[in-house]
Amino acid sequence: MKEFFGLMKFGSKSALLAAIVNTVVALIKTAAYLITGNVAMFAEMMHSFGDAANQFFVFIGSAFSKKEPTERFPGGFGRLVNLVLLGAVLIVGVLAYETIVEGIHHISDATHSEDWFWLNIGVLGAAALLESAVLYKAMKEITEHLPKEQTKGLKIIPESYKHVKGANPASKLVFLEDNVAVGGALLAMLAIVISTYTPFHSATGYASIIIGVALIFVVGRIFLDNAAGALGVADVKMQARMGARILQHPQINDIQDLDVIKEGDSLHVELKIEVDPKMTIAEADDLRDYIEEKIKENVKNVTDIIIEFDEDDGLPTWNKALDE
């Protein structure tokens, strides 16, 4: 139990914040739905419960992924967060289906009502503000490696969308889910206004379907990303950057092979370099220390580095690999 609570401090802070906020928001929306019976509020209620469950799973998974390797699991637990997310998307998938079905039922049985208008608008407006705060937290995590001037003020918004692909799985999930959460709340508010003050009384049903479809998109994106992560996906851009940096050392003649594998939000590096066959063991050991130091100095979250040496064969293998 002591180890469990010790690992919790390494969990994703944005996921924990998002889980707490979405739990509170989900309970508020539930109360509003039970009072008003509004289908757009139902969609948002289901959405918030799904997000809260997902993000609690992500927080726990990201914490346990930092557990040190054991004799039974010498490769560590980096990919655990990917496996947790693969399970978590099932919850959102079921809730997305229920949201779409409820929206379809409402379209076929829409009625005009001005009851509880301001309660619905107030709850959804408050939810949008709270979820915007969580979204901003995720944006900060995604762009934390960038210079402060580049993310100052509103600049953080386009930069977060630009760099979301390279974010760790937990931050990416929170970012995607809260984009849909904020957008869904605003869409639900608009649908309530339209259904209340125009003849288009089924607007909330259509809004429910759109929110459900958006949830399915998030499920698909998260599933594909984390299926690749669970299998061990290569970070091709990082490989190119790392290879160019390594080749700058005068004693490294070529790179036979370089793999940078994502394991959760950590990186595993395997490197095979070509050197002068006359190099001594002491020189090779110093070169190994230099490479490890430079990689960890310039790249975050590198858990382990495996370096092999081979004699120079005179062929430019690394440049050929980059061209392919």
C-alpha cells in the first residue's frame, strides 16, 4: 500500500485535475438532467461521466507506468499507460453509443418547452468554464518543452494543437477529451437556445448525436495511438534528430542502427555505431558515457539506452536509412 501511494505522486497532474473536475461537473449535470429532462443535458452528463472515468484510469496508469523494473518485468512498466487507455476507451465508446441513441429518440419525439431554460444554460456555461481550465492545463503540459516566448498568452493555443501529436498519452487524452467537452457544452447551449426560441425543437437531439459522434472520434484516435504505443511505436522524428546529434562526435564514423521506441511517455533507445577498429576499450567506454549524457541532456523521459559498437565498414549506412 505504501508503494501504491508513493507511485501516485508520479501520475499525470492534468489527468487527475480533469478527473476531479469532470466528476463534479457530471454530478451537477446529472442533477440538472433529472430536474429538466433535457436530452442535450443528458448527452453532456454521459460525456462528463465518461471523461471522468477515463481520466481516473489514465492518472492511475500513468503513475504505475513509472514503477521501477523488476526481475519478472525487466523492461519496466512504461507501456502500462497505453494498456490502461485501451481499456478506458471502451467506457467512452459505450457512453457515446447511448448518447447517439438518446438523440435519435428525441428527434422523433421532440416537444417545445421553455421550462428550466436558465438552469440548463447556467449549468452548461459553468461546465464550459471549468473544462476550459482543464484544457488550458493540458495545453501547458503539451507545450512545456517550448520556449516561454513561443507560448506566451494566446500563442499557447495554436502551439498546443501543433505539438499534440508528440505529447505523452495522458496529456493527449485530456487535451482531446476536453476539446470535445468544451465544444460539446457550447453546442448544447446553442441547441437549447434554438429549440426554445425557434420551431426547430429537435435541435437538442441533433446536438446529442453530434456530441456522441465527436466522442467516437476521440475513442478512435485514442485507440489507434495507444495500440501503437502498446506494441512499441518508433519516434521517427526523434531518431533523425538524435542521429544527427550523435554523428557530430569525431570518433563516430557511422550509425548502423538507431531505434527510439515510445513506451508510454518514456523513450527506450537502442543504438549501434561504427567506430575505428583500433579504438581501445577505455576509449569506447568514454564514448558510451558521452553519448548517454548527451542523449539524456537533450531528450526528456529516456529510461534506458543500449549502445553497441562495430568496426567501420566504410559505407554510409545512416544517410541511406534516412533517405529510405
